[in-house]
Amino acid sequence: MDIQRSILIVALAIVSYIMVLKWNEDYGQPQLPPPAVASTAAPALPTDSTPASQTQADVPVAGNQANEPATAAAVAPSKQLIQVQTDVLKLAIDPQGGDVVQLALPQYPRSLQNRDVPFALFDNGSERTYVAQSGLTGANGPDARSSGRPLYSSEKTQFQLTDGQDQLVVELKFSEAGVDYVKRFSFKRGQYDFTVSHRIDNHSAQPWSGNLFAQLKRDASGDPSQTSATGMATYLGAALWTADEPYKKVAMKDMDGKNLRETVQGGWVAWLQHYFVTAWVPAKDDTNQVATRKDSQGNYIIGFTGPALNVPAGASAETSATLYAGPKSQGKLKELSPGLELTVDYGFLWFIAQPIFWLLQHIHSLLGNWGWSIIALTVLIKLAFFPLSAASYKSMARMRAVAPKLQALKEQYGDDRQKMSQGMMELYKKEKINPLGGCLPILVQMPVFLALYWTLLESVEIRQAPWLGWIVDLSIKDPYFILPIIMGATMFFQQTLNPTPPDPMQAKVMKLMPIIFTFFFLWFPAGLVLYWVVNNVLSIAQQWYITRQIERAAQA
């Protein structure tokens, strides 16, 4: 009978495993958005019948805007998107306004199954709206005209950073009413940040006045880089720097309720998603007006408007800002502007997660593999908590040793719970046992576990990082659920070393814990499950050794 039961349990386990694999194949894979199709055509240009409010919807109001109609440009510019490619960026600039409307990251594949398709950060197509805008508004700003934003011209529509070239400059030009405008994009090899500058050459007889504005516009679509299936999604929304808060979140629901307005010196405005961030960084000495709003199309906008720039007749002036569009690389972000590295959001346990990531990085610099680095990190964490864990395991070993005495008390008092509890407390006191001591290892590990969870979830370095064999991406779940099953098995084996709870119901719950945890861990990032497996194995070894020592001492 026992053999038949064992065979049925094994068969049920195998069938359940196959069913979970099949379910994961059909429904458990992350739904990636269709890849953005690069287009060379710019959006339709405004006509004479286009309402002025529509052409100016994206431009913030600054100062004393006259919004006078502009004269036609002398040279008819191209209506095609201007394609720019560096070693780390592939983007498209719309000559209407000079906005960055498409941007992909060649160094970061869209997925492991689409290694030749770069991840698209910006897009202005039918699937998603996410663009970086900038221009000149204010009294004489060309972007504040009632006839719409300026249509720039460029020497060509294709620019590429060639081998041996460290810098690439793309210039867009526009002229009206005796004033020449040059919008310049300056790229550097290996850099995800680039400078966007505006030069004003005032050849007219009147003084010119305007304000630089820069903003990020995004719709309410989901995060295309989100890979977690655990229900704990990373933050998708805007953020900014203020003197009081170096990292202030502004969620989309906040923009639904009201518009934010802040006066900030320097700082930055950003839009965050999983693994990637885009940010406008103005000059650190400028006093800017930071604002958020929601437009009539349902898009969310965060940006800044700079101080008034006055250019006398016959004079020239230039103003600029830096745009970062790329991975959440803490070192680079910190260099760009104070507080920008906080967009790598580790949650409320950031003070634990930051040193964990620092240590993990240093281990990786030695081992060169993130999987082995996680294992080495686990060993170091276990060593750090060794004395506390040892005290807890000794307490559990003593409880295991007095288990026969507890059983005798149960038989003596039967269903009299009050006398049973009194007898247990007297026994614990006599044997110098802390009944709560066995909970300490879990309580100590939980903050570290949660901090490591957010570290692995937020760190772009772990994205698509392989370990060995079937684990080709530590940032997503184990495709065959082997690590979660091993984790459940180690958890079950560890329970055999613990004393059996005197309460039958509690004992049944404890037996179910490995199954429950295995189910929960099926969709956790493989790197996190790897940490838990190694931690369990080390705990088993430590607990087994301590238990054997105490049992031998009791027999002596």
C-alpha cells in the first residue's frame, strides 16, 4: 500500500510539473510589444486650417508670449525624419520642432529571442507615444508661434558615427524675421547622454527674448521592459530633483489630479521605467520652472522652462541642456547630476540594497559572471550572520532534544491546554530554551532577501545575464522551474532538522510551507531563487553540524 501511494505521489508530481511547464509556455511568457518600425517620414505638417491650439499643445507658456505668425523659411527643409546612429544610440529627429521621436539601444537587445532587434525606448507610432521635446518659447521663441513649431532644415537626413570618430554633431537650421536659429545635437562615442543646444543669431534691428524648454512626453501605455511576473512591478512614471527632495516621484495618477509646478535651480526631470531612464538635465546654475501636465490626447508631460534669454540686436547667444536616454547605470547617472542615480529605485530598503549592489559589482569584477557572483555574495552574507544563525540553530537543536519530554507532557495533560502551556514554559525555562529563537534566521534574512529582490529587479546589469546551462537570464524566472523545485526540496530537508511543533495544526502548516514557497518562487527572478537555494544549502550544513554537536553532548 505504501509503495502504491508513493508511486501515485511521484506520478502526480510529474504530471503537475508538466502542466505548469505547459501553462507557462502558453500563458506565462511576458508579452512584448511589437518592435517599432523605423520610419523615415515625419508626421503630417500643419496646414493653414490646423488650429493653433493643436500645433502649440506641446509648448509651455513662458514670459510674455506674443505668438505672432512667422514668415516662411527661405529654404524648404526636408520633411523626412533625420536618422542618427552612434555606437550605442539609434535615433530619429523630427525636423518639425527638432524633437527626438524615436530612439533605440543597440547594446540592449529587445529580448534573447530577438538579439538583432535593439530595445526601443522612444517611439511615436501607433503603439506608443514617448518622445523628448525641446525648443525656444517665450516672447520671441519660434516654438511659441501661433502658426506652429518651426520646420528645421539639415544638410542631410542620415548621420552616423564612423569608426575612429569620437564625436558626431547634427545641426538643424531655421530662420525667420532676421533671426537665425541653429539647433545642435552633440553625441560622443559610448555615451547615452548628448547635448542639445540652441544658438540664436539676432541679425534684426530688435532685441530678441525667449526661454529654453525641454520635456518628456509619454502616453499611459504599459512598460515594454517589464519582465517580472510576480505582481511587484517596478515604478513607471516621472520624477524630478528639488532642493528638499533629491528624488521626488510624480506618478501618472498624480498628474491626473493636478499639475505640479516647482522652481528649481539646476536639478533634472526624468521618466522612469524598468531598467531604463530618460532625463533632461539643465545647466546647474539656471533657475528653472519645472512643471507636469496632461494634454488633451491623454499624454503625460514633465519638463522645465529655463530663465529668460535676452539677445540684443546684432548679437548672438546660446543655451543648452543634456538629454540622457539609456540604462539605469548608477555611476554615469551620478556624474550627470546629483540625485539622478536614485532613479535606480531600490524601494524603502535602499540603505541595504545599495551596499549589496556595491558588493555584488566588486565580486563580479573578479568572477565575471553574475550567477557565480550571487553565489559568492550569498556565502559572504551567510558568514556575516553566522553567529546569530548559530545561536538560533542551537536553540532549535535543544528543542529537538527535548521533543520526547514535550510528547510526555502532551500525554500527561491531554486536552488541558492551559496546563500543557504551563508545563512547556517550565520545561523551556529549565532547559534554557528560547521558543522564539528558531524564528531569528528567517527574520534576519527577510530584509536582506527583500533588498536583494529589488537589487536584482532594478539592476540593468542583471538583465539578460546568463549563469550556466538553462539559466540564460538571471532577471527572469527559471524557464524549467528547476531552481524553485530545488529550493522547495532544500526547504523540506531543512524542516526535518527542526523540532516538530507540539500543535498538530501548526505541524501541518509547516509541512505545507515548502510547497507554498515553491509555488511562489516559480515566477521569481532566477537570480533571487539561486540566492535562496544557496542560502538553504549553507543553512542545512550549519544546522546539521550544530545539531550533531548538541546531540553528542547530550549522549555523553
